[in-house]
Amino acid sequence: MADFDPNAGPTSRWLWRLAKITEDNHATWGGSGVTDHGALTGLADDDHAQYLNSARHTAITGNPHGTTAAQVGADASGTAAAAVASHVAAGDPHTQYLLESAVSAFGLTLIDDADAAGARTTLGAAAASHAHPASDISDSTVAGRNMLTAADVAAQKALLAYTTGDIGAQPTDATLAALAGLDASAGLLEQTGADAFTKRAMGVGASTSVLTRADGDGRFAALSHTHPASQISDSTAAGRSMLTAADAAAQRALLSLGTGALVNITVSTTAPGSPSVGDLWVDTN
Ligand SMILES: [Fe+2]
């Protein structure tokens, strides 16, 4: 009995009474029957609906115990609402923020733009990177714009309508065009016809090649040159022997002439004035 205080709340009082009944009955019944509370049957029965259990306690709404705001550390009802209403009613409770009334109507149209593109539209400004047509060049002329927008160089030339004389150039010439068509290979240029040219290689590489001086020296005789007697194509051996004999005596020997070949023979009607030894005179009288 000493375990339950009948004045410590309804649950404790209920338990005190149950213990008191059990104790009284036990004394009356002479000690037979269940003596342990935990051994009783029907312990889970909800036989006393007048007492609170967890389900009935949860079902209770409102404030059955009359708990005050002060008891739970809360402000009195209406305190927060009044504070909020006062704050809302204040003219400028957040001085760190700019009042909408301080922003111009134009500023407001800029603030609500979703992005930079929208802001540029509001401001009437162009993006940092943008293009213009030629017509936006304020000091441009029609002629200048036409050149600026011409499709290609050919179109620009047509716009200029220049002649070769305008730029001091020589008119197109078929001969020059033919020469311009030659490749970069080395060679000697030969004109083979009207506005027709061919290039001949220098040296002996081809039958059409043009000899250089060095090539020619190996193939042709110099302007001044000699030949041995053997290179006189129609000469005879006898003739070549006479041609190459060392002197007249050798030539006389080749001809098998004796000393008589050296005698002066005078055919006249008068004797020679001062003949040499061995001279002959034939008197024609
Ligand atoms: Fe010769």
C-alpha cells in the first residue's frame, strides 16, 4: 500500500484502490488464489472507460488542463500577430532595402526584365557583339556601300568599270599571254609561230636541245683550225708525201729527180750573159 499515493493523480489513486481491494480480499479470503498482480487474467481489458489510457488521451482536443502560454514559455495569444501587424504597418522597417517608391517608373520596367537581352531591349541598347548592315554606316556613300557589299572581286571590278588605261596597264596581249603560260623550266625560248613559243633545253639532252659553248667545243672545230694531210679526203698517198716532204730536196727525191733538175735551161737566140756552171743554152737560131 505504501507503493501508491491516492493523492498523486487519478492513475496512482486507481492503483492504490486496486491494491487496497486486493489486500482486503486477501485478508478476507484467507490467503488462497492469485497473489501476484502479473498473474491476473484480463490484464489487457479496458474495463474502466472512466480512466484515461493512451487512446483516450490522444483523442482529447483543446486545452483540457488549462495550460497557459506562460507555463510553456510562449507569448500571450495575439502578441505575434500584433508585432507582425505593427511591422507591416511601419513605413520603412528595412532601411537596408530600397523603397519601391524611390525607384523610378523606368527603373521598375528594367528591374523586372528576365535577362540581359530583356534589359537591352528595355534600354534600347545593342549587345556588346553585334553587326550592322552597310546602310548603318552613317557617312557611307552609295558607291562605297556597293563596293562593300559586292559579292566578289569580279563584281567590284564591274562596279569600278575601269579600263586598262585607267590604271596605266597594257591591254591584254596574246603574245604576252603565251609567254606567261610558259613554265619555270630552264631553256632557250624559240618562237615557232604567231603567239606560239617553245622552250629548248640547253645542252645535249635531246635532239632539240641547244648546245652551249662548252657542248659545242666538244663537237665542232673552232673558227681557226688546221688539218693534217691525212684529213684531205681526196688526197693520194703520193700527193700527201709531197705535201709533207721536209724540203725541196726531199720532194725531188720523191720524184726521183737527179741534179739535172737544178740546171738553168735558157731557150733563146742569144747566149746567157753570165751563166752558172752546168747551165744549158738552147740556141733557137
Ligand atoms: Fe677544218
